[in-house]
Amino acid sequence: MNYEQTVDYLYHCIPMFERQGATGYKEGLSNTLALDSHFNHPHRNYQTIHVAGTNGKGSCSHTLAAILQAQGLKVGLYTSPHIVDFRERIRVDGQPVSKEFVTDFVEHERSFFEPLHPSFFEVVTAMAFKYFDEQRVDIAVVEVGLGGRLDCTNIITPILSIITNISFDHTQFLGDTLAKIATEKAGIIKQGTPVVVGETTPETRPVFLEKARQTDALLYFADDNPEVISSEATPDGGRLYHTRTFGDLKGDLGGIYQERNTNTMLCALQLLHIPMKAIRQGFANVAQTTGLTGRWQVVSEYPKVVCDTGHNVGGWQYVSEQLKHQPCRQMHIIIGMVSDKDIDGVMAMLPKDARYYFTKADNQRAIPETDVRQTALRHGLDGECFPNVETAYQSALKQAQPDDFIFVGGSSYVVADFLKKRF
């Protein structure tokens, strides 16, 4: 198989949660442990940092990788989902895994893993850990896929664990209360390993305290003594952070939610003892260094076009706030969502005076655009329906004037469909 055929095989011949939902999710670590043993435990040959949380874990993982790389380390980065190309999930020093490695891995190893009937994520995690070993990375930043306790990344023994925050998402797997979800996320806390928790609530804090007590882990709550005093947008689309001990810090990620992510990162960086020069360089060049896309990404000007992968209520609390303060003559919002998200909760936060373009991503879990519109109508929002993201965007472009603002989001998959056409 060539690369395209190999990726198609991974997408369609192995159960994939991102396309199928519950039927593509496999609970438990038996397959992961079998794959890990087969490859002789490659993750033991380099240091790791483990990043979990409901929102912000992707931004935090990429930022950490950029900073570690600026320090001069060879850095692996494992994240999900990808936006445009499968190879985005596995990077070394910002460069995606080679097509040759992907095809060779599947060709040589499928005879072993096919009888296990693994999930897509189980196979790709094994691929990532093996690639990092072959590339002889110094350290890998590993983002949890779903939850933590039973996530197949949870076989690593990191030098630091980070849990960004807890809000409602994937409740069918992780539980229907914040405490239950926190219990799953807290599963990445390891014996004697420092852990930074970015944001807590009265329901989640006791969960982390108890897990840390059980594991003798040094626990740090980033919101107890916030490093970030305030932040503001910069003319180039980034943010300037005013901090207690790091001075003024320029970041190239422009979402207002990055203030909380940065506070989490600065707490973690104090434990890692990284030089200030590397911290400044990493924060200022996250997207360029790591290839991160879709986080309040400004795609063009006149009209200004922004896309963002925020896809649940926790993420939209900040996206909606940023939309409210976006200067423009008319706002155009292209939105679609997938079936396991709280669409009512998101719609309740959207601006009433925007013009809406309801659509769906090319994904089995996508909610039909007509159903998205029906939900929106209950919240006083109206607009037209479009069968795909591209037609929705082209319609918005035709109607928009130079001083208008176009937003594309609601799902990582909507942003993926959008960016595939742009670049």
C-alpha cells in the first residue's frame, strides 16, 4: 500500500472513535499493553510529559513542545485529532512523521495487531511511541486521547503530569458529574510524580487531592497562585501576558482562553527549570515551531476570517466571549457540531445578531445541518443550511463586506474541512 491507501486502511478498517463514536472506542489497556510488549516498551527510552484535560490540552502540549525544542532538546509530540493530515499527530521537532514510516509500520506490523482487533488510537499510539524511539528523542509531550485512567497513552511514566481543567465532555464514557470526569482524568497521576492541575472547581479539587495522597504525588494547583496577572490582544493576532515572575511574555496564540492555558504552563515550567530565553522563544513561536492550527487562527483579512476548534461548552465559554468583543460591521458564523456534544449549551452562548450558516463536517458523527438549525431556532438564531463547510464558507464570502467578520467552528472536523480547502 502507498501512504494514501495506508491511511485509508487506518481510517476505515480499524474502529475509529473520531468517525464512529462509541463503536470506535475500546475501553481498557489490554491491547495497548500487548502492542507495547511487542515493540519492547519503546516509551521507556525517553522522558515524557503527560497532558490531560477537557479543554486546552492541545494548546498546552504544543506550547510545551515549542519551549522544550527552544531549549535545544529533540522533542516528540503526540496529539489528536489531526486537522488536515494524519501525520500531524506524530511530530519530532515540529516535523510530521514520514509517510514511509507510516506505511512501513502498517505493512510490517498488521499481521501482529489485526488479530487483536485494536482501535485506531491504540495502533497510532503504538506507532508514535515506536517512532519517537527510533528518532531518539530526548523527551516526548504526550496528549491524552480521551479521559486518562484507561486511555492507551497511560502506560507511560512521565516526569510531569498536567491536567488542564475539567468540564462536561464525553460523558457517556467518563461520567455524568465533574467529580466522575475528574476521577478519570486523575488516572494519569503516577506514584511520586509531580502533577500540575490548571483549573479546579469545588467538585474536582477533592478528587485530585485524594489521588495525589494515594500516589504520594506532589500536587500543584495553578489557580491557587496565578502567574498570569492579565493579558491583552496584540496587533499581530497574538497575546501579551503580564506575569508575576516571568515579566511580560508574548504568545502567538490569540484566543482569550490561552490566558488560562498560559497560567497552567507557567506553573509547570517552574517545575521543569527551563531557561527564560527558551520560554520566551517557545511562547512566541508555537504555531511555526510545532505546526499547530485551528486555535483562534486568523486565516485572512478584509473580511477577517478566523477558525477555532472549540467544540464543547467549556471551550465555547471563551470563544463566545471573544466573539462578543470582535469589532465588525456584520458577523457571519459558519457552524456545525458532532452528535456527542451539548449543542443546546453551545447555541445558548452564540451572539443573537450574527448571520448563521449551518453546516456539517464530512464525518459520520456530524449532526445534519437541518438539525443544527432547528436547535439554533430554539435559541433565537436563524440562518441558512449548507450541505458542507465549503459551500457555507463561499456563501459567507459572497455576502460579507471587507469590514465584516467570518467565524468557522463548532467542531474540530468543521475546521479540518475548512482548512483542507484553504491550504
